[in-house]
Amino acid sequence: MAATREHFGSRLGFILAAAGSAVGIGNLVAFPVAATKSGGGAFLLVYAVFVLFICLPIMMAELALGRTTEKDPVGAYRQLSGGSRAWRIPGWMALITPFMIAVFYLVLTVWILGYLIEVLSGNLNQLTNEAYFGQFINSKLIFVYLVLVMLLTNSVLAMGVKDGIERAAKALMPMLFVMLLGLVIFVLTRENSELGLKYYLLPDFAKLNAEVISKAMSQAFFSLSLGMGIMITYGSYLKKREAIPGAAKAVALTDTLVAFTAGLLILPSIFHFNPQIDTSTLSESSASMIFLFLPKIFLSLQGSIGYFGASAVAATFFFLVLIAALTSLISIVEVPLAALCDERGLSRKKAIYIVGVLQVILAGACAVSFGMVDWLTHFIHIAGSEKGFFELVEIVFYDTILPLNGLLVCLFVIYKWKRVNFNKALSQGDSSFSGSLSQKYVNFSLGTFIPVILLLVFLNTVALKFFGHSLI
Ligand code: PFF
């Protein structure tokens, strides 16, 4: 007889933990830059529509799968697949994908921790030298920080769902909100910040094309931590009496608000730094924004608030990103842990050691693929260009497989598990859902156009990333 499953202690605890997963590096940097380059308010509008009408139903489906089975993704698909071996494959994909994304995300988190420590050591000016980034990511210090990030993440996970994940989210998420608001207020009082606001918020509908729309879709999907088995796993810790639709809405709203608010920080800072900036030159890559561009912006604040003040702002920002990254990392590492405990009957402690060792090895391989180890740096040729191991993991798991996993969730829930069962799961804890317009919409959309959209995003990514041609 299996032990009873651990649950989140409260609805708020669940919402903060799931929002902690959803709020990540993607929200704080990638979203504001993508919005600015892709039509400002027009992009925000399209993004909001995607969150509400496409991502929210998928989040409900993932949470329902987890809550009903009280299992990790592999167990959830197995239990509901009625003996079909083929339908177990998406369960495995929803385990391998987060495992590999965690590896890639670990490296980014390690760099963020490293930059925070540099700023705290008084070295902000050094970070503005672009060559420094290359030196930093190829230094041996990376391994020390890797161990530190692993220790931070796993010591939270070792305490379990309620005392570890939930407690950390309850402490860290309010801190994140306060720091973000504090930074926004500070930045909005700077000269020329209104130019950034204008750029960010004024809609330019002429910029909306198929590519921008596909970008908004991928960003929304990724930002809500979908397709990564996370919501299935977190759903498995949600008490039966809690309402899934309401909780999913709260998570999506929090995530979107944080992304939106981050834009109120990033764009005004950029325009304070350079009021004449050509936004088309801004890099869309979160990494180059965080590590190459933002340090220059922070340092430029020394004119008005001195070097110490500029370093304090930079440290607050890096600390904020570190918290966002850690809470996301915690959620994603929980997926393989849950799988080992549920499927193999391992203790949590043993699972943490196994997953931890494997991830240190793979994250180490990613970290040295920027020049430190030759064969990992020149790992593979894809679409006519050479990619390192880190880039390969990013392309395969981050860019390509996520929408495919989302597509499989929709098809599984509607056509294999069946609508009646899905509706029953969503109505548990929320009797008003049954027969509502939301129910009709969720049922219809998940069985029709949402999988079609995800299929198109998937095919386009494959064409673009592996063959070098966009279909749109
Ligand atoms: N929503 C997260 C983000 O915006 O960064 C997505 C995520 C990525 C969650 C990586 C968890 C993770 F490990």
C-alpha cells in the first residue's frame, strides 16, 4: 500500500508555488524585449489572448491529469491510458523534457548567481566589459556555483512539497513582487523613462505578422510552464477540494502580471540609458540581454546615484532574477523526483541524489560547451551551422518538444481519457464549472483548434531550427 500523497497545505500555497514555476527568466527579460520589438501594446494584446484562450485550457488539462491520478507524468499517462502502450509515450516525454530543460536552465541560473556575486563584490564595472562574459562562463568558478545552485534547489526539495516547495514559494514570491515593484518605481522616476513606456505600451499593429503571432504563442506557452510535466506533477499535490479552474486562472494572471510589470522596468531603463536607442538592435536572447546589455545600463546609473547605488540596483535585479530562476528550477526538478518516487518507489532522498548527480554531469557538459571542451563546443551541425551541446539541448527540448508535449496533452485528455472524465475532474472542488460556458469552451477548444495551433508551432519550429526554413 502506497503512503498517502503529500499535498500543498493551502490554495494560496499552491498558487504561489505554481506561479513560482511560471515566473522565470522568460518573464523578466524575454517577454519585455519580445513585446517591444513586436508591436508593443499590439503584442501584449495577442499575448493576453493566447494566455486566456489557449494556454489556460491546457493548464487546466495538465492539472486535472495530475490531480486525478495523484501521480507523476509517467504514472498519470499510464493510469489513464487504459493499457495502450502508445499513450504512455507522452508520459515519458513529459519526464525527459523537464529533466533536460532543467539541465539547460541550471546553467543560466549558475551564471546569474555568478553575476550577483560579482556585483556584491563591487565588480559591476567589470561586468560591462563584453569580453568578461566569455571569460566568466569559461572559468572554473562555474563549477563552484553549479554545486551551490544544486544545494540551494535540492535542500528545498528535500524538505518535501509542503515544508519545502510551498514554504519557499510563500517566502520568495512576495519578496520577488516587492523587489520588482520597488525597481519599477525607482526606474520610472529616471529621466526619459517615459520614452521606454511609450515604446512598450503603444500598439503598433503593423508589426503583427505570422512570425510575431507564433512568437507570442510560444512565449505564452513556455512562460506558463506548460508541456514540461510541471503542472501535472504540481496538480498531483493539489487537494481534491480545491478548484482547478480558479487556481489555473490565478497562476496565469500572476505570471502575466509579472511579465507585464517587468516590461515597466526593462524598457524605461533602456531608454534612460539611451533615449535614442534603436529597439530593433536589442537582442531577443535573454542571456545576451542579462549578461551583456543590462550591466551597462546599471552602471550608467552611477551618474545620478553613484557607484554604490548603481551596484545596489544591479544586485537587486540579479537577486530578483535568481529567485525567479530558483523557483522555476525547483518545480522542474520536482518532476523527475516525483517520477522516481512514484514509479520506482525510491525515497525522496535517494531520488534527489540520483537526479542531482545526473544533472550535475549533464549541466557540466552544457557549461563547458562554450569553449572549455572542444568536442562539446563543436557538438553537432544543424541547419548548416555548428551547435554546442548547450545549444542542442535548448533547440531540441526548449524550442521543439514543448509544443509537441502540449499537443499530446490536449489529444490525450479529450480523445483518450475522454471529456466526461476530464469534466468530472474539473468540477471536483468547483461545482459551478459543470455546464458553464467555460466548460464548453475548454472542451471544444482542447479537442479542435488548440492542438492544430500547437501542431503548426511544432512544425514551424522543426522547419526553422532543423532545416533553416520558416514555414510562415
Ligand atoms: N515559466 C518559466 C520561465 O519563464 O522561465 C518556464 C520554466 C523554465 C519553468 C524552466 C521551469 C524551468 F525550469
